[in-house]
Amino acid sequence: MTAPTLVIGEPVPVDDRAEREQMDRVWGSKPGFWGWLTTTNHKEIGKRYITTAFIFFLLGGIEAAMMRTQLSRPENSFLGPDKYNQIFTMHGTTMMFLFAVPIMEAIGLYFVPLMVGTRNVAFPRLNAFGYWLFLIGGSFLYVQFFLNTGPDVGWFSYVPLSGPQFSPGKRADTWAQTITFTEIVAIVGAIELIVTIFKQRAVGMSLNRIPIFVWAMLVTAFMIMFAMPAVATASMYLALDRLVGTHFFNPAEGGDVLLWQHMFWFFGHPEVYIIFLPATGLVSTMLPAFTRRPVFGYPAMVLALISVAFMAFGLWVHHMFATGIPQLAASFFTATSTMIAIPSGVQIFCWLATIWSGRPRFATPMLFILGFIFLFVIGGVTGVMIASVPFDLQVHDTFFIVAHFHYVLVGGAVFPLFGAIYYWFPKVTGRMLSEKLGKWNFWLFLIGMNMTFFPMHWLGFYGMPRRVYTYLASTGWGPLNLLASVGALVIAISVIVFLVNVVTSLRHGEIAGDNPWDADTLEWATTSPPPPYNFLHLPVVQGRSALWDEGDEHQVAVGTSTERREVLLTTTLDAQPDSRESHPHDSIWPLAMALAIGVLFITAIFTPLALPIGAVLGFIAFAGWAWPTRQDVESESDEKVSLEGA
Amino acid sequence: MTKRERVTVDVTELPTVVFGHRALLWWGTWGFAVAEGMTLVLSIATYFYLRRNFQAYPPQGYPRPDWIAPTVGMAIFLATCIPAYLVKKSAVRLDRSATTRWLVILSVCSLVLCAVRTVDFYALRVLWMTSAYGSIQWVLLGFHGSLLLIEVAEVIGTTALFVNGPVLPRHYPDACDIGNYWYFLVLSWLPIWFIVYIGPRIW
Amino acid sequence: MAGALLACAGCSLHNTQNALDASGPQSQRIEGLWWLFLPIAAVVWVIVIAVMLWGAARKRSPREGMETRGGAEVVVRDEARDRRMTRIVAGGVIVTVVILFLMLVADFRVGQALTMAPGTQAVPIKVTGHQFWWEVQYPDSVPNKTVITANEIHIPVGVPVVMELTSLDVIHSFWVPSLTGKKDLLPGYRRSLWFRADTPGVYRGQCAEYCGLEHAKMSVLVIAQKPQDFEAWRAAQLDSATTPSDSLALRGKTVFMGTTCVMCHSISGTSAAATAGPDLTHVGSRRMIAANTLPNTDANLYAWISDPQRIKPGVLMPATKLDPRDMQALVAYLRHLK
């Protein structure tokens, strides 16, 4: 039965079953295991990414629990120095590279196409490739760890400790290659987000109407493009020093140990904003639903995001205040590090204004937002303190810093993340998470967080440095450490409550419907979970709060093909219809390419033969990817070519 | 969905293959160029950072790099922009035979550039393990060289498609993107050539 | 609140490794910054949280009604209220800028004071970092008046000390919180740090840059003494080791010279001159051993030398398997080296 034709000006017929079936045929993935391997659907890939990143979060949490167990008593023998050093390295590397950045990107890859009203990300096969490479890279790290070749030089792997002379073996090489994997994955995700946001927005969604979350992801994606190359370059230099005898970090031959720190932190500081800005985007997404008004001060919020992104690149030397840099340079970085509190403050004040003038509803996501502000402001004020050079010279590399960054990362990013999971679980799965378990999750997490990390501020002042596998009883650090370890146990329980919530709600959660929170962004204008094609008819947007500003009638655009995969491209600034671009079919080649590159990177740390072998495999995968298939030839035989703008 | 839906926009008449920044791949190509360019910028910054650790540069006892062969090589690089330009011009006209012709020439050029790059390495006159000076010189060439190799693969692959395969309308804007990336490759080599070969004579 | 209680709990525990119990001008000025920053931070946090909680929980007046837009129940748009809030938010931003500026001023003033070189004659000390111990030298214009020791640094009270810091292997960091902020020891660089102790005492510090397996047990003691006691100590350190008169210790010297000890350690006045490990000329006078991990007792020396890996797994000192009587003799000899 053919789908009815849709005419401009006319209401859309209510019986859309035939149309939906046709769209399912065109956009659906193939069934079975092969379909699972070849899918290019951003939601399938997004779910995998989020799940995989969350598993890394749990692994990182187990590592944290092991560290806290060891430190709960002076001179404890639960973990010796070698194991402890591997575990704290794995904890940092996992949390920063395998959890925090990937999960924020993944949430973007799932929800940005929905929020901007399109059917998929700009490069669906590249997206699949990114996920497989992420899986391969993360697994590589853990396989090495279980083979006792895991890195043990800290997540920031300072030279010369991580160099060839003081870290023999393959441990530091494992770290360096994991970085290479995750860096490429991040850049792939960033390109997807930027191009999707610039070119595939719904008609009418001009730049001043895109949701704040989408702005946050756009800005973050740009930061990734400029920051990730720095860590990739640094890890490349390290790998070269270790494997082929270059001297980037060897002072005896003109190399420089501080080169590593500059290069790493030039990435490292933007990295934390790459994690934090999407979290602020999550907060701005959820607040309207739970305060019943759009976020206050949209232009200020957007400018705040953009200025944080720029300023984030001007702070990195504050990680190096103890290395003896000249006073004038240090003062500059103190000033910039202090100044960045201003746009962050703007965001917080706008959120407070939103809460104040709104009608709050205290569902679990809202609790996590309030908890986020509670915790992030603590981390923020200690951040301003450590921008001061003399102050930092006391607390640098102590547990005070550990306290600071956990408040801003757990409070500032993980809390909004948990809130977002409670918020979006209904959209992704069609079922609500339990509010009761959600409240237990929240309160245990909040209490545990403070129990674990607040005492660490004092431990830092009392002389406890970071990355110590034990401490003498005579230091007197025992009681505060024990308190922190008990707090870690409370956090662990809260995460278990969360997992129980997820598992039971998947089966027995209340059915959600399209828009259980009565929210304003476009992802709520389709079913829960969304169909493979996202929207049966592409939405046309009238205002910043798409669903609240459109009145009683939902306007749609028609005319993209229902015979093949096609997305609508609109102009970059004003989102006026510009062209229709055909999208690729599902394909195995992204996986093949990821495997080829995986082989290249992994064997490169063992033999230089990896390069020619990897190049050949890569070329084969590239050929498979790019060469048109018969299906392509059939579906792209009749094109309307426009030479305008060529 | 409880709201009424009404059709207000009909995009049936829109083109399905477009050129330049109207197309998605144009953005993807420049996206990768930006990330790779950033890596090159950082390596250039490294060069100057490490320069501070040396009194003489190249360090005492090491020969200066040869500058004549690489400058000839630089000229060849620049000259290859011409076939790249002509690939773009033919592609915009949707002229398969012209595009194919210029792609074949560009493929040959890409192999020539590989030879030029090999000469460039010899012209350094030092190995990567002779001090940090040698290391950064090799990495500047090597990283740009890896971009060159990837582009060689892309150009040859695209040429094979145009010579032999089912050329679809969207491959014309794709060929234009190859031209764009070629410009990036050549232009990004210019500062590196200058810093590596001319630089040691100036500072 | 809880923080204050914790702070008090800590204060009384140990004033020898405590940035909040400063015993010198460097640490004191930094501690002063903390006591300025902390109340500002606390007040800011309290205000933000109060506004948040009050804003969330306050009773809405009937004027703040709801309307239906796009099929959803939302708060009525109120231009006047939004303009008011814009002014308040702008005010908040201005207050933030002012507070940040004041903090910057306080910070720069303290920074100035800390980096200004000490006016009077300072005692120069060279500290070189090793995995996992501190090489300490008191350079003198007369070369044979240079004191070489390890892990325990004596300084005169009330007199500034200028340290030159470097490392021969990886990056370490010198940190004695009661006296001063930290400074990294970087291979290929020479950094300097000045500080002063104003109260006599034994101040403990730890390496504060992850340097490998036993980073956790690389501690340093800074002992601030009355100037005349310091001079006496320094003079004693210049003496070469004497031959012991006690037969056990004499036998110990023979053991020392005949085993692997001489491959890494030096004792001035003997033929042992290796510099891979700490100088042992006056090891008997030090309070602790193994970079301040264990008290310097006979039993601990015995245990340490027999199997350092049990106490500091990963330390670069191998086990020394000796017959128990030889070991006792060796310990007696080291005890003699005061």
C-alpha cells in the first residue's frame, strides 16, 4: 500500500502506517548480528557508545575503590606500590579518556540530530568507525592492564619517568597508543557534531534558535579540534623517544622535560572544559522542563560558552606553577585562570534566575541539577584559590587538588550526567526510571561525594602528596583517609542503586510516552524510543523552545525521498532549505577500517613493520568504504545537480 | 503526538548534489585539515621551543641541511597545484573525461611528490637520533609526509574510480574536495620547508 | 561546619608537616592567603546555595501564573520581571569581578613578597633529586669545605636559605609545607627556592611529584637549629670518618669495604667514593634512614640493609645477604659514623 502524498498547506493525514513502514524499510538496520555490525544509525551507535563509556566508568570506579581501600589505613598492604601505581594511572586514564569525553560526545551524537530535527549525523559511517575504534582502543588498554603491562606513570605520564630510560617495557607505550586511539575518536565525533549542527538543522532553526545544549556541543567540538592534536603530538613524541631513539625529552641532547608538560597541559586544560561544557549544556536542557520556563539569558549563556572555550586555551601553565616559570608568565596565567570564573559565574547566575522565576518540579533530574550547583561552586571557589601561584605552591600535587578536581568533575560533570540519564532514559528506552530509587541514588551520591572529597582539602594542607601508595602512621593522616574511604563506599552503594534502577526499569519501568516531562526540545516530538528515521516528517521550527513556541500546530517539511536515505541540508546561519543529500547504506567497512587502524596502532609499539602492514590494510578498508556499491549505483542514478556556489 | 501536523515546506525541487560549502563532505575535509593543521602548528611551536636549548643551530658539529634540492622540491609542490586546480575546474563542469585526465596527472604528481619527499629527508643531513634538533626536523617532515601518503592513496583511489568505475554525480564535488585538500597539503608545506631548510641559515 | 572541625582535628596532630601551622615567612604568607580566601569562598558558596534553595522552595505568588503554550503548562512570560533579573544578574557579575580582582591583588602581593630574594646573607644549599632520596650539599667557596649529606637538611633558625634544585633522573619536587611552598627538581634545569625557619624544630617534607615506585616514601627532614648549633653540626659534617676502635665496628668497616656497599656509597676518609647512593660519612648521626622512612635504630638498619625491597619495594638498593655476625658488625660500623 503506497503512502499518501503530502501537499503543502494541508494537514498531515492521521493514518501514517504505510508511510512508517516504508521509512522503516529505508532507514532500518539489517536484522541479526550482521545488522548489528553494519549499522550506521546514530542512535544505535550512540547507545553503544554510552553503554561502553559507562562500563569504563564502572571500571574506573572499581579502581578508585581499590585505591581508597589501600589508603584507608597507614602502611596498608592491600596493594603494593607497583599495583597501586598501575591502578591510579588506570583510574585517571579511564575516567578522563575512556569515560568522560566519550560519554559527553556520545550523548551529543545520540541527541543532537534529534534536537536539530534531522535523521542522522552528517557522516554515518564515520560515526560507526569512531565507535569501533573507541572499543578497540579501550579494550587494548585493559587487555594490557590484565597482562600486567598496564601503564603506571600517571594519567599525565610526565617525562622523564615515562621515557625510555626510566620506564622500560611496553607500559608507557600502551598509554601513548591509547591516547592516539581516543584522540582520533574524539576528533571524529567533533567533526560529526560540527557538520551536523551547521548543515542539517531543521528549517527555521536559525543559529539564534538552537538549544543551549546544541551550542554547548558545538563549542565543545571546536575545542576538541584544537586541543586533541596537542596530546596526540605529545604522545607521538613520547612514543618516538621510546621506540626509535628521538630526543624530544632528553635534556642531554637538547630535549626538554618541560616540553612534555606544556604540550600535555595545552591539551589538558581545555580537556576539562571539554568535559564540563557539555555538562552545562545538559543542565540547560533539563532546567526548562523542571522549572517550566526557558533558561534565562540565552544570549549571555551562549556568549559564556564561547568565551569559556576561548579562555580555556589560555590557562594551561597553571598546572606548571611549581616548575619555576618566570614570574611574569605565571602572573598572566593566574589572571586568565581567575578570569574564567566570570563566564562560569554568568551561567550559574542565569540558572539561579531560571529556578527563581520558574515553577520547580523536584523530579530526580532536578535534584541532580541542584546537587551539581552545590558541588560545582565548591570546586569553582577552590579553583580560583589555586589560580594563585603562592597558594598553588603549597597545594599543588597534594590531595587538595584531588579534592578540587573531583568536586568540579564529579559535581560539575557526573551529576548533570546522572540527571541527564534520568531525563533521557524514557526517550531512549520508552520507560521511566524509578523516582524512588532515583532519590536514594541522588542522596547517597551527594553524601558520599562530600564524605570522600571534602576531607581531602585538609589532607592536602597537612602535607599529603598525590600518588602515594601509602603513608606513615606518624603523619596522622589516618582518620581523614578512613573517612574518605568510607565515603567512597557510600558512592559505590549509590552507583549500585543506580544500576539496580536501570536494570529493573528496563523491564518494569512505567511506560513513558513521547514527552513525559512536557519538555520543549525536538527530541520529545517523536516516539520513545525514536524510530530509525527519527521523525516521520521533518519538523519546521518557530522559536528557541521548539515545542512551546510553535503553538497548537506542528509544522513539517516534506519532499525528501522515501525511496532512499536522504537528509535535508539547510543554510548555515538561517536554516533555510538548501539541498537534499543522500546518505549511505549500512556498511561493514567502518568496522574493517577500525580493525585496520587498530592493528596499525597496536602492532606499532612492537614492530615498525606495523606501518606498511597497517597502510595496506587501511587502503583496502578505504577502498571498500569509498567504492560505490550496486545499491549506491541504483539509488543514485537520478540526481539533481546544482552548480550554484561551486 | 497529540498535536496537529501541517505541511508548510516542500523541498522536492531542491537539488540532491551540490558543490562547495553547501555539501557535507566539504566540511568534513576541512575539519580533518584543521585538526591536522593544528598538529603541524604544534610541531612548529616545538621547533622553536627546542631551539632555545641550543647555542648553535644546527648544534656544533652537525651540517646544515641542504637547501637547494628541497627548494626545487617546494617549487614542484607548488606546481602540482595546477593539475589540482584543473581537477576542480573539470569536476565543476561534470566533465568526466577531463576530470579523469587531470586526476591521472595528479596521481602521477603525487608519486613525484613522494620522491621529492624522500630527497627532502636526505637533504636534512642528520638522523632523528642525533639530538633533539634532528628529531624535530624529522618529525616535521615525517608528519607532513604521512598526510602526503594518505592523500596519495585518496587520489589514486579516486583516479581508479574515474578511470574504471561507476562514477556517480556526487563524485564530482568529492573530486573538488580532493583539490581543496591538495591546496592544504601544499600550503602547509610552505612554512615547514622554510623553517626546516632556510631557517637554520637565518637563526 | 564539618570543615572547621576537621581543620581543628588536624591542627593538633602534627605541626611538623602542616601548611596551616607555618613556621617561616613563606608558609606564613601563604597561610594568610588561605585564611583570606576561605571566608570569601564560604560566603560566596552560602549565598549561591541560599539563593538556589530559596529560589526553588519559595512560595510563588498568584501573579506568577502559568499559561499554556504549545500544549504545555509554562510560566507566563513577564518582561518586567526578566528585566529586573537581568539587572540582578549583571549586578552579580560585577560583584564577582570585584571579588576576583581583590583576590588577585592579595595574591600578587604575596607572590611579590615570596619571590623577592632575601636581603641578608643566605645559606646556599644544593639539593639534587634521585629516585628515591635527596642528595644534599652545602657548597663553599673552598671546595674541601663543601658538606655532602643526604635526606636530612640542617638550617639555622632565622637565617634565610637559598636552595638550588635539580635532578639527575626524573622530576621530583621539594616540599616542606611548614616552611615553604614547593619547587620541582627538573633534570636539565636548575631552579632556586628560598625560605627561612623562624622557630627551631624538625620539619618533615615529602617529594611532591610522582617519581616512580617509591615516590610515597621519599621524605626529607629539615632541622632548624640555633645558629651556633647549626655551625657546630656543619663543622662536624666536614670531619672525615675515623677508624673505629671497637672491634665489632672495625670488623664492620672491613665488611663494608668488602661487599657491594662500596659500589654505590661513599664514606669520606676511606676509599669508598661512589655517588650512586647517599653519602654515609655521618649516617650514624641522622635521625632516620631510607629517606626518612624508618627511625635510625640498629634493628631498622639491619632490616633495611638485608632486604630494602621489603621496606621500600622498588627502591634502587639491592638486598645484601650477609652472615648475621657480619651484618651486626656492619650495623655497628654505620652506628659509629656519627
